[in-house]
Amino acid sequence: MGEFASKFFKQLDLIVPLLIVSVVILMVIPIPPFLLDFLQMANISLAIILLLVTMYIKNALEISAFPTLLLVTTLFRLSLNVSSTRLILLQGKNFQGKVIRAFGDFVVGGNYVVGIVIFLILVIIQFVVITRGAERIAEVAARFTLDAMPGKQMSIDADLSAGIITEEEARQKREDIRREADFYGAMDGASKFVRGDAIAGIIITLINILGGLIIGVLQQGLDIGEAAQLYTLFTVGDGLVAQIPALLISTATGIVVSRAASKENLGKDLLKELSSEKRVLYMTGGVILTLGLVTPLPIMPALLLGGGMLTLAYLTTKGYLQKMIPAAGPKEGFETPSTTPEEGVGGAQRPPSGPPLTSAEEVSEIIQSDVLEIDIGYGLIPLADPSQGEIYSKELQWLENKSLMNLEL
């Protein structure tokens, strides 16, 4: 079993391109209803995975493949839209897609008007609120990241010259800066996929409703009300199946582009930062309890929320909450490695204990220095090396006497 799993993961780089090609072929080849149900559930599962992964990353580079995933997931949803539309229009009232029927009957209660309203609300939330904000954040982040690249490169060069970091660390930091710029630049363009997906969802839904009315009335002999009830309910269920994963992925996109580099995941950061000021929690809990007691607002939610905030404030005051949140360690890949008492600048070893360094030889074993070569004339040798000054002075005097003799001749 282990050998099979090892071979499978080794061939994973071949499976992924084949899956992407299959997504494109899915738009053309008809599929049975049970396969459509499986793929729609897979689409929802993938959207949940992406959303939860973005909650636990500490910086955007931990999910550098996210822009490409946006393109693939958008194409996957559109392929499922085309396949479900084909089955709905061909089978009509005999359509057996259980996922779409569940969304049409259970989620909107079998009322296609309610379904249309909910569908439009989800599209507006995704398109107007989340997608537009994430697109703007990605655009600004890409611009400022590119503008800051020269300064970051100069800072790395300065640290390398000073011996604070090694050549390997400098190379890694330059690579991280390049990847960060590429990531935000790609996210600036990939956010257009999400916006286009929302627009395409509205257009596809309108086309499906119109096509269903035409097929139901002209080909199947149904009256307009029955055709509208049947095909609109299926179309709205199909739209909800597509838009809910799209909304989850749009939220994940917003989290990724708005996530600042941190030492902890999003949950721990929020818990630590929102509970850092205990007076705010005490005042908020008191206000909620007061509103529940002296106003017509329901008392039970007020007691639960107000009591919960006061409890959280008490735990913060006593220090219990800080003990439950583990201390953040150094962030990988971005922090300068600290030097211990046993290490000098640049990682050079020095004695753990002993007398202070007094000679140039002892200091030269710790610090990193560059060898310089200076060419000087005979007259400056006594200044540079007094021990050899007498020898070179005699040679210089001999040369001067010889020059005077030549001049007399």
C-alpha cells in the first residue's frame, strides 16, 4: 500500500494537467447525473479547503499557487454550469441531479422566486463587496511591492556587506522578494477571474431560464407557469450550487491579499489582538447586558453575548488567555538569524567564555574582513612599516646619491 501511494504521488505532476484538460473537455462531452453530483460536491469541497487553508497561512507566499488555482476553479465551475445546463434542458422534469434538486427544494423551499432573490443577493455580495475590494487590495499591494523592491534589495546587500547575513541567506531573501512581487502581480490579474465568474453566473442563469421556457412551452407542451416553475427552480438550484463555492473562493481571495505577514495564523492573531485591551471587553459586555435588561431586545442573546465578553475579559485580566495562546516563534524565511553568545557576526565561532579580546589577531578570527592591497613609494615605507624603515632609507639614499652623480656628469 505504501509503495502504491509513493508511486501515485510521484506521478501527481502528470495527473494535474490531465485533470485540467478534462475540465475543458467537460464543457463538450455529456456526463450522467451521478457524475455531475460527484463533481459539484467536489467543487464545494475544494472551495472549503481553499478557504480554510487561507485561514492558517502566515504569509501570502505559503500559497503562491493561489492565482493559478483561481483560474482552474473558475474554469471548473463554468464547466459544471455548462454540463448541468445541458442535462436540465435535455431531461426537463426527468432531471435526476440530486445536488441541484436539493438546493432547489431544501435551500429555497421549492419557491423559484425566493431562489432568484437569494441567487441575486449572493452574486451582489460576491461581485460588489468581496471581489471589488479584493481586486483593489491586490492592485495596491502589487504596486507598492514593486516600488519597494529596490530598497529591499539594497537593505539585503547592506546586511551582506556588514556580515549580518550569509550569502545563502541573502540569496534566499532576494528570491522571497522576487516571489512576493510575482505573487501580488499575479493576484492583481487573477482577481479578474472571480469578477468575470460572477458576471458569467448571472448571464448563464438568465439564458437557462429563457431556454427552459422555450423548450418547455414549444417542445414539451407545458404551459408558461409550469415551465417557469420547473426550469426556473432547476436553474436557480444550479446557480446556487455554483455561486456558493464561488463566494467561498472569493472570500479566500480577499483573505490572501489582505493578510499581512505574521508569526501566527489568522485565528490566533484575531484572538490575541481583539482581547489585548480588557477594558474594551468589559465595556462591550456591560453595554450588551444593559441593552438586554432595559430595552425590548431579547434577553437570552444579550445574556449569552454580554456574559461571554465579560468572561473573556476576566480571563484576559487574570492572564489565562495569554497562557492558552502559544508564544510566536521566529517567522521562517524572513527573519535575520540571531547570534548566540557562542557565535560572532556572520556565524563565525568565538570562545564561549574567557578574557576580552585585546589583539588584532583575536578580533580577525571573529569578524569577516576583506583583504586590501596598497602600492606605496619608497619614501612612504618608513611610515607604513617602521621596522623596515632603516633598510629602505639606506636604499633610498643610495638611489638619490646615484641620481646626483648622474646629474653632475
